Amino acid sequence: MNAIADVVVYFGWKEVVAVFVDNDYGRNGISALGDALVKKRARISYKAAFSPTASITDLDNLLVKANLLESRVFVVHVNPDSGLNIFAVAKRLGMMGSGYVWIATDWLPCFLDSLETIDSSKNDLIQGVVSLRHYTRESDLKTSFKNKESSKFNSYALYAYDSVWLLAKALDTFLISGENISFSDDPKLQENNGTTLDFTSLRIFDQGEKLLNILTATNFTGLTGEVRFDSDKNLINPAFDILNYGGSGSRRLGYWSNYSGLTIVPPESLYAMPPNNSITSQHLYSAIWPGETTVKPRGWVFPNNGKPLRIAVPYRISYPEFVTKDKGPLGAKGYCIDVFEAAVALLAYAVPHQYILYGDGLRNPSYNDLVNDVAQNKYDASVGDVTITTNRTRIVDFTQPYMESGLVVVAPVRQSKSSPWAFLMPFTWQMWGVTGIFFLLVGAVVWILEHRTNTEFRGSPRQQLITIFWFSFSTMFFSHRENTVSTLGRSVLILWLFVVLIINSSYTASLTSILTVQQLSSRIQGIDTLISSSDPIGIQDGSFAYRYLINELNVAESRLRILKSQDEYLKALEQGPSGGGVAAIVDELPYVELFLASTKCSYSTVGREFTKTGWGFAFQRDSPLSIDLSTAILQLSENGELQRIHDKWLSHEIGCSSQTTAIEDSRLSLKSFWGLFLICAIVCFVSLTVFFCRVFFQYTRYSAEDDSHHNIEQPEEPARPSRRNLRVTSFKDLMDFVDKKEVEIKEMFRRKTEDSSRRHLERSGTDLPSPSS
């Protein structure tokens, strides 16, 4: 029966109808099947039992009753002599057509394999049936036995042959061991009055336990393959052929073994590999189902018993836009009802259903109780604003969410008062400090690069210091009047103006946001500050948020206040904690959006959504409707119908800006601009490095030529000055050299070059021509 369960689960069916003969053989087999299906999260939805002597009329009534049920997967476990009668009645009732699934246990192949020929009348009864046959591997021993005896031996006969040999080998071993053979009376066997059975003549084999141990320890290869038992006295590696009857015979869909599950290769080829029963490793060839179709049947339909689907609908008091009572034929109306009706209309089959109001109409019902009642089969489903939570998914199945949701915090808001220091708020103090330093740094760098070549950056020390400050901060408004003439100075200035442009734009945007944002009138800025406080918290009546705050966020139950209507929302927020109200309300986002719209945005959400959930339709576990409706909901979302339903019921809501971040979150910090400052600093460093290398090269050349000229004019070496005086003189000379104009340096080098040439000519005895010549 484990093989039957694996086949059922492989094709995705969750419920089967068991048709079986009401005797030990049938009852034990179906009991084992039920246990195997439960392990796979499937079940037997109905047990159709009939007596071994049942007439055709009895079978007819049995199958008519089974046909009124939901499941269309039938497992037939009967005696071979009456098995085909089941299929004959099913064919007459139209139950062998498209949409039905018939799975027979090993009785069917054994019966058919025993026949010399299968006439067309029998063959027509089993078209599309799937069955299991004990697998026996092909071998020379099996082939020679069939050729010698008969080719019409079924698997039962082969196992019976091996069983006789197994007992013979065990007896042989027992007798060789020299054990005594003795029998004894069984006191439990007594004569029954009025019977001719001579029970008292039966004897018990005293060495039976010894013989059993020998038998289970016997190991040999027979017609069915290797005969060997495990420690639990079970035959090792049992296997089955998965057969599909169609046309004039049968075809093999694959194999099943307790070692590898469903495969399309012979089981013995997998015994050398590690066992693998994972879902992805299960494979079968495609089957031909009743009705001569290769499309896998859905396996269920709505029961044709006149009973509509019982759907519980929350009888809400607050927010009736989502779902509430209606005097119309449906009995309920709202956004959730319209979504469900639209999804049902997309299904390929009819879904008769009726809405049953859940609640007394005086307050919102408990949604946890509603879900529990669905799980306990009081209702078939629940349609409404039911939030999908972890605990609820353990007892019911939900469809795809049709509405996004999540818990948020609502608090009062007011327009912020203007502050005289508001212009400082866009930047953090670190940002202001670094920006000011870079203004001065860039001004100093540009002054250094331009000082030798640009007259606008020269003058008295006081004038140059003023120029540095003026040039630095005037770049903020792109109003600097000094022109840059050097290549290095221009490169630094261009990059700095780009940085200033970014900073100005960011400052303007941040200041605009800060001056127009609404400020909270309470100190609650999100769920964290709400939990850390001791203020009362408002919760909607019936919401899952009540238990969530207590169990998950450890909020004291004494702090929670149940609010039954939107008027109570308003009153509690207006009174505040000091007036007997609440500091904030925790509720789901769809409700909050409607509430904010009705209050003309006098309140706002604070912080972010601290849960991410959704609303779905709840069904009993393993209900196939949940899968089909999930697909329908996705289709509604894709074709825009879901949005149209939303606009119909919720179009009046006003978009209220949510206070999701505090002012501190709107302030720009250094981490947003450190990349720009780093690039600017690198460019300044590289430019200064190039500049000072050039100056050092010029100074080295200048010093070398000056020393040469000094040696010529004063050949006698004077007294050596102290090392300290040389260093002071050299640094002073260097600063004087750096302070000179670039033009003066070039003119100095030109004159020195001419003087050097003239002295060289004089030393070589050549007179320089007079100026008048």
C-alpha cells in the first residue's frame, strides 16, 4: 500500500475513495493504505465497502453514492472474482470517462496474467486503469521455468513456488540439525456444539519457533529473484511494476521499490547507489487516463450532493467597506466579497456556495476563533479580511494574498513651527565642519597655485589673507571675481565648483523637506519608542495584533485598549494618555489608510511597517480550492480587475503623507558626501605635489647657478658659517624664491644664462662686442 500512496502523491492528489471487499483481506489492506496516505499528507475521504456476496445492484448503489462525493480518485482493493464487476458497473454509470482516476491493487494483474486470452469485453472495462504488479526481475531460471511449465503464471504463482522451496530448504536444514520433532495439544481448541469440525485433532508443532528462525535466515535465489529477509522478517527490497491498461494490453509506467520509490529504471540497477526517495527523484512515464486522454485528471470535483460550500464571513462593525452584512441575495458585501466572487468566476467549474455571517453584529468577531472553526470543519472556508499568520497556516490553507498588509503605528500630528535656526538643520554638524574646512582648504590651494602667476592673488599679507577667505566662500554662490590662469588652479577650481553644485542642490532639497514636513505632537516615533514607553496602546477589536504585541513584542496586556469603532479611535487619540486615551494605535495598514482618510490627515503613521503580511481566503487543510483560487487571484491582479475592485470600494480614501522618518533621518550626513570630498582632496594633493616639485626643481637650478656665480666672483673661501645659519638662510631664500612671480623667475634665469655665457667667453679670451658695434 506504500506504493499506492506514492503513486497518489506523485500525481498531486490529496484524497481517494477506497472501494474494497468487506473481509479481513479488504479491511486490512485499506487500513494499511490509510496509514500510508496519512504519512504523505493525503487521506481516504470515503470507504466504500461491500460484502463478498454483494449483487450487481449493491455495487450499483455503492458507486452511485461514491460518485456524489468530491474525490474522483478510486482505489479498488477486491477479490479477483468480483473485481471486474466494479469496473462494469462504473462504466455503465459513466464513471470510466474523462476526469476519473482508477487505481487497482495487485489483484488485477494477477487475474489478467492467469488468463490464456483477454477478450475485448474485459479489456474495454479497464481502459485507463493504473495497477500494480509484484516485480520479478528477468532471469534465465524464470525464463526456463515458464517455457517448461506455462507462460501464464502470474506473480502470485511465482512467489508461491519460491515459498515452497523456502520451506523445503528450511525443513532440510532443520532435519539435518538433528532436532527432535514433537507435537502437543492446544487447549484453546475445543469442540463447538453443533459442528462437525474436529478441532481437537489438530496439534501444535513444538519446534515451530526454531523452524521460523531457520526459515527467516534462509537465503537463496528463486524465480522471483533473491529471497532474503531483514531483521523484521520482511522480504528485502520489495518492488512493483506500475502498469497502465489501454488499447489491447498494458504498458509499464515505471517501477516502485521501498529503496528508491518511483523510477523508470529497474530497481535492481539502483541498489548499488545510495537510497534516494526525494520528490525530485520520483519519475514515471506519462499515462493514458480514462476517456483516452493524457492530461492528468484534477482528481476532484465539487460534490454533486446538493450541499453548497459553507463560507464564514466576518460580521464587521468597523470598516464595513471590506466586508459586512447585506440584505441582498448573497447576504454579504464588501471589497473582500467582490474579490472572491471575481476569482470564482474565473474557475473552470462552478462553485456553489453560501455566505454565513460570523459574529453577533455588536462587535467585530475574533478572527482566531473564525480560523479555528474552519479547521474544525464547522465551515468549509472563510472569506474576509483574514490576515495570514504563521500560527494560522499551521491549521488551515490560505490562498495567494489579495491585499498586502502590515502593522503600523498611528499617532497625532501637527504642523511644525518655524525655527530661527532651521537653515542649519539640513546638514549635521560634522557635515558643516568638513564643508567649512574644505572651503578654506580649496581657497588656500588655489592661492598657492595662482600666487606666482596671477596678480589678483598677490599683494600685502593682509590683502592676500582676505583674498583667500573671499575666494573660498564666494565659490558657494559661483560669484568669485578672481580669475584662475594656471592649469593646476583651474583643474582644482572646476572640481570644487562641481562639489559645491552638489552640496547646494542637496542643501536646498533637504531644507525644503524639513520646512514642509509635519512633526509629531507626541514623543512616539515608531514601534520601538512605543514599546519602551509605558503609555496605553489602542488595538482594533478582533485583530491579531492584540496577541502579537503580547506574545511577540512582550507588551504588557494592561497597556492595551480595545477599540471597537472609528469613533473610539478618534476619541482615544484626542484624549491622549493623560486624558484616559492612548498615545498611539497599532493596526493593519488597510484599516489605517481608511482611518486617515476619514480624519482628513489629522493623524499619521509613524515609523515603518514592522510586519509584512497579507489577507487571504482560508480553507480547510489540503483543500484543492485554495490552489485554484490562488491562480485566479493572480489572474485578477494581472488583468487589472483587482485594482478596479479596490477603486470601487476604497476610491474615496485620501492620500495622507505618512510620517515614516524623523527629522534626523532627513538631515544630510558626511557619509553621503565623503566620496566627493575624498576626490577633491586627492586632486588638491596631486596639484600641490606637482606645483612644489616644479618649484623645487626651479630653486635647485637657481641655487646651482647662484653658487657658480659666487665662486667666480669670490675665489677665496670665507670662514664657514654655522650649520644653523645656513639652514635659516636657505629656508628664507626658498620662501623668497617661492614668493617671486613666475615672470621674474624666468627673467632671472634668462639673465643668468646670458651672464654665464659672457663669462665663459671672457675666460676663453674672446671679447664681447661693444653695444655700439
